[in-house]
Amino acid sequence: MSQANKALFIIFGGTGDLAKRKLYPSIYRLYKKGYIEENFAVIGTARREWSDEHYQEVVQDSIKGIAESEEHAEQFSRHFHYQSHNVKDTEHYDTLKNLADSLDDQFDIGGNRIFYLSMSPTFFGTITKHLRSQKLVTDSGFNRVIIEKPFGTDYESSKALNDEILEAFESDQLYRIDHYLGKEMVQNILTFRFANPMIESIWNNQFISNIQITLSEELGVEERAEYYDKSGALRDMIQNHVMQIVSLLTMDAPASLNTDEVRKQKMKVMSALKVLSPEEAEQSFVRGQYTRSADGKVAGYREEEKVADDSKTETYVAGKLDIENDRWSGVPVYVRTGKKLTKKEAQINIVFKKPDNPLYQAENTAANVVTMYLGPREGITLELNEKKIGPGMNIEKMQLDHLRTEGTIQESPEAYEKLILDCLSGDRTHFAHWEEVAASWKYVDAIRTAWNQSSSEPAFYPAGTIGPKEADELLNKDGNEWIWNPDK
Ligand code: NAD
């Protein structure tokens, strides 16, 4: 008998960008690999009036380039059905329930349902309430809800949203997506640290000088200017992806790799983060915004459509986090992220303290650096010192590179594919839990409050550069330098 998963996916926002670019290709990959076979169906819902035929063509189009063959793509798309639906209209949920029940019978799904909320969070409460009241939630199988970011706009709104959703679903039915947590190299942080005693034994303030996290984007706001102008990089990147990476890098070893143990340790270190006063936030964080590129070819942020001429929204953030516990006190964690930078790269640099002994003085040696490339390049490199060939005992820097080949990266599963499979299996380890979301909102809210009180302009940087000079100064004043080198 097949071991493949059985599920009915109901995707709210089925005509949206995310569904087409990420969700349909990811579900297809699971189908191709046999994680789902015949006992699955997808209902796409959105406001537009689409026929099943048109929807199936859209799905086929979204998997062009990855499909085994046209026939296979067509066979896959036959599992997809479309229901025009206004999420605020109660009657529409009754129609949706009838379709869901009939597809459940047709594909022998056994009542397992995944409700994927790929829409604006303003609708999450309405949708979950109706799913419960109109009995789309089954008694016979599992019922899980996948929620896209942004989960609120600050602590208060995210708490209200969470409370609203919890009126209809239990917390262990909620899967809050942070797609960084589905990335191979982000999951590799735990393995690299805890499977290598050589690494884990020096992963503390006795040996580490500072940690740097860079999530750099080459693209600008594209079609998302309206959303982005209200959000900015602090909410869009720091609150979720960056804070999750910080917690994985600095948590203590969990007793096991199960959801609760990992969460317990992540929460422990997040509670040790020093929440900043407005004065400290001004000192430790820099907000930037891109201007027209030096060659004049790339427009500045304020010139983008749907962005006000005097918008202060940050397209760049750099900052310093302090963790107040025995393991990390005195080790700054520098983070930065921005749009329209030199290149797309997500990278972590762990910078070790230099030796200071009679044999080799600090000024003659390079700092040992472990670099984790999270994407698009993937892999780990290590910078060490070695003897320079020739007379005397001079030193030079050596580098050990373990970068994955293009082919290996292509073959490894996509973040969304892994996370949807985890949801099918009921594994919430690589999803953001409410306590983590709440703690990170409290952290970034303090910075947002400081910025809201300030009349100063963001630090401007021309599009296509590595960001504002004020960010470099943040490190320089601590006697550090950014290790990330986009040209390398
Ligand atoms: P989108 O604007 O392309 O799609 C929104 C969808 O919601 C459409 O299908 C639209 O028809 C539907 N919709 C809107 N109002 C509705 C209503 N009243 N009733 C029924 N349907 C309605 O948005 P998107 O880019 O696909 O993003 C979806 C969600 O995922 C958002 O919360 C976004 O922040 C998040 N997200 C998107 C991306 C991305 O790369 N696109 C990345 C991360 C998170």
C-alpha cells in the first residue's frame, strides 16, 4: 500500500503571485518525488471568476521547466479545482465545503486538510473563523493552517491576530511560514554546530569576537511598493528571517531535535536579547534608503510608483544585537539587510578572536572566520592562518572552501517544498512559533518606536552599492569591520 501523504489543500489566494511562483511548483515537486500520489487535491480560491480548466492551465504553466513531461503536468493539474470566493461572504464557505467534501470522496483523502492562507493577514481571522463555523474543519483527519508572513505589523497587532486565529484552531494546528527556516543551509546551522564537537566547543564568547549576518538583495521593491512602504526592512526582514537566524546561531543545544526542545532553546536565547531603549536604538541601529544609482540608470526608492516623495521607509537596516547570557555576553551580533545592494547573497560570518600570545601577535595574523553561505551560493568556508612558504616563520591567510556545486543546489529541495512536506507530516520544528514571533516583535518594536520619534532622514545610499557608510561606522566604532565582501 502507498505510504504517500493524503491531503486536500485549500489555498486562499490561489490566483496570487506566491501561489504561482512557489506553491504550485513545490506541490508538483512533492508529487514528482512520490510524497503525494493519487490521494490529494487542491482547491484554489480567490475573488476572480476562473474555470477549473483555466486554473489547471495556470498550474501547468507554473510548473513549466520542472515538469517531467506535458502529460505528467496535465495529470498533476487534474487534481486542481477552482472556486471563486470572497473570504468575507459566509455563503461562499458553504459552497467551498460542498466542493471540499466531494473532492475528499473522489480522491479518497480521509478528511486531511491543509488550509493555506496566502493572502493579506487582514483576512486571516475572518477565514479561520468561517472555516470553523461553516464546518470546513473535519473530524476524520488532520486540519492544519499554514500562514504566510507578515504576522502582524507589531507586537499588539500580531497578538490580536494570534488570539483571533486561536478562537478557531489549536496552536499546534498552526504552521507560520518563515521560508528561511526551510532553507537547506539554515537547517544546516544546527547540524554544523551540534554534530561537530570541534565547532560547538568554541561557539561562545571565549573564542568568538563577533557574529555578522547579511541578507543582501539586488532587487528593489518591484510590484510590492504599496505593501513595502508601510512595512520597511525592519518588519519585512529583521523581525522574522534575521531573528530566526540569530536564534539558531546562538541557542544552546536542545535535548533532542524535536519541535518542543528546539523551540525551548530558541526561546531561551531570545529572552536574553537586550531590548533597546530609544537612545540605544539610535546608537545601535542604522536605517537606510536607496537613492538613484551613480550612473543614473536605476531609480531611487522615493521615485518608485506608489511611494511618497518624502517617504522615510527604510530599504536597509544594519544593527547590533546584544545577548545577555553567560555564553554570549560581550559578543555583538551585527545584522544587516537591504534592497538594491550589489548582489543577492545571504551569508553568516562567525569572526573568531585573534591569538595574542608570544608566538603570533594579533596584528600579524588574520582572524579565523567561519562563513556560511545560505543562498544563492550554498556552503561553508573557513579562513585560517598558515606558514608562508619560504624563509622565516611568516604567516599568511589560507581558506578552506566547501561550496556546493550548482548541480547539487539545483537538486536540493526548495524551502517551500520542504515546509509543505513538514506540514503534511505534522512536523512544526521549522515553523515560527508564537512565542518566538512575540519576542521578536517586542525587540523590533523598540527600534521602530525610536525611529518614529526621530525627525532624522534615513541614511541614503546609491542603488547598486553595499549600503550606507553609517552602517560601516557602526562596526568601525567597535573596532570591527564587515567581513562580507560582495566582490569575492
Ligand atoms: P497577491 O496580491 O499576488 O495575491 C493575493 C491573493 O488574494 C489573490 O489571489 C487575490 O485574488 C486574493 N484576494 C484578495 N482579496 C480577496 C478577497 N476579499 N477574497 C478572496 N480572495 C482575495 O499576493 P501574494 O504575493 O501572492 O502574497 C500572498 C501572501 O503571501 C501575502 O500575505 C504576502 O505578504 C505573503 N508573501 C508573499 C511573498 C511573495 O513572494 N509573493 C513572499 C512572502 C510572503
